[in-house]
Amino acid sequence: MAYRVAVCVKPVPDPNYYGHVGIDPVKKTITRAGVPNIFNPADKNALEAALRLREPGSGYAAAISMSPPEGAEILREALAMGADEAYLLCDRAFAGADTLATSYALCQGLRKIESEKGLPFDFIFCGAESADGATAQVSSQLGEWFGYPQLWNVFSLEERGGVFMLKTKLENGCMEWEAKPPMVLGVARELNKPRFISAMGVVKSRKKPLVTWGRSDLPGADDGYLGLAGSPTKAGDIFTPDIRREGRRLSGSPDEIVAGMLSVIRASGAAAGV
Ligand SMILES: Cc1cc2nc3c(=O)[nH]c(=O)nc-3n(C[C@H](O)[C@H](O)[C@H](O)COP(=O)(O)OP(=O)(O)OC[C@H]3O[C@@H](n4cnc5c(N)ncnc54)[C@H](O)[C@@H]3O)c2cc1C
């Protein structure tokens, strides 16, 4: 059976440029000027899962992102990987969103796609968490907005005659579930191995639709739930911890070095009884 699947894709800062990410001491916001984005890693696993559920020609896979205009590059990558269409929610009205306002905007965008296509999604996929915010809240919140069953940290997904057998990771084990669509899933990176993007995929992606929607394209949305105004959580203070480290080189035989280390630890009071 071919399914209609949506995938939420978040552009996150390239870890190679973490040294350039700063904190605005006045506005208490993260500054990312000049920092390139990459595809949030777990979202590639989410897209891979979506593409496996969509049969070519009969199913449908859409990627959606809420981000500044640069997010379009990541959506182009999603199209090259195999998504059929991509949607960018981009407007100052969406800026400053906490997780709840982010999930609300994504829900509004997904609802609009459903109404334009005349059919609901069977699956809405997210990564289990983003590589930057990493709150792991957005997929569960989407489940609540839609009123669908939702599972988080999914690392196994198998179809048996229209019923899905799923496994979710816990801290000390795992749980097995049986579910029928529609559902919202936050997937772990262990779920699958995302496919490589082929040159043909890049060529084909140029003809696929990448649609940008602003606030006026979501007329049914409530401003009270969007952006900064719709965010019940506010960052109080944000700072870099002042961690000072002192290096000391110990020399001598291995026994002398160990004795020296022990005396340094005892003198610091860090380990009573050592
Ligand atoms: C108190 C607070 C204040 C904040 N203020 C700001 C602010 O002023 N400006 C700012 O830019 N950010 C701000 N953020 C960060 C912003 O809320 C998060 O980027 C966003 O809500 C997603 O949270 P997350 O990254 O923790 O998602 P997670 O829940 O960890 O992500 C799980 C999955 O949800 C999906 N997802 C998450 N975000 C998106 C998205 N935008 N588009 C598509 N899919 C997505 C992806 O599939 C992702 O893998 C703030 C966060 C908090 C908690």
C-alpha cells in the first residue's frame, strides 16, 4: 500500500562552525551570522522512512520546514533525496517561536497542504530531536495538535498488512507497539540508513515544486499561537558558563606521577578518602 507522508525538516547550524555561533548579550538570542546550515541529521532518517513508505507513482511525500529563507536549501536537498514537494514557512510573524509555536505553525502548514490536495496525511514524520535546540518536543506537540497517536524515539518500523509494528527506545530498554495510520512519529537515527543523493536526484529536484508560504497564506491560523507572541516559554537569561581550567605537567616515573596526581586531587578537596 502506498501512503501519503509528510516530513518535518529543520535546518541546523553546521557543527564545523559551532565556534562562530554566539550569544547576543543584550537581546539574549543566539547569533548565527555567517554560519551555514545542514539538514538536521535525524530528519534525514525521517525522510528515508517516508520515502520507503511512499511507493513511486502512487504515494506522496512532502517535506516542510519553518525557517528563514536559507531553509530553502535544505528543502532542495529533501527534493533531491526523493520528496515530491517541499514547503517553506517563512515570515517574520513566525520568528522567535518556542517549540509550541513551531509545532503550531507546522500543523497549520500541513493542514493547508492536506486541504489543497484534498486528502489527509497517513504519517507525519519528525526527527526525534534537533541537533541544536534538542528539546525533543516538536513531534509530540504535533501529535497533540492533530489529535493523532504519536510515538517518539522510534527505531524500528514494519508494516504487516496495513498494521504497523513499531519499537521505541527507552533509557533502559525498548517498547513494542502496534498502530494504524494516521500517526505522528519522532524517529531515532538507528531507524535506517538514509540514501545518498544521486546526480539524477539533483536534476529531477529542479522540476519539483518548492512553495514558500507566509503568514497571509495561513488565513485560518491564530496569531495568538504564532511566533514570539504565541510562545509561552521565554528565555530568561542566556550565557556561556565561565569554566576555567588550570593545566599542570607532572613528571617522573609512572608511580611518582600517580602519587603526584593523588596529592593534587587530595589538596583540591575534590575526592575525600582518596
Ligand atoms: C524558550 C525558548 C525560546 C526560544 N527562542 C527562540 C528565538 O527567539 N529564536 C529562535 O530562532 N529560536 C528560538 N528557540 C528555538 C526554537 O523554539 C526551536 O528551534 C524550535 O522550537 C524547535 O525546537 P527544537 O529544535 O528543540 O526541536 P525538537 O523537538 O528537538 O525537534 C524534533 C523534530 O521536530 C522537527 N522540527 C523542529 N523544528 C522544526 C522547524 N523549525 N521546521 C521543521 N521541522 C522542525 C524536526 O523534524 C526535528 O527533528 C527558542 C526555544 C525555546 C525553548
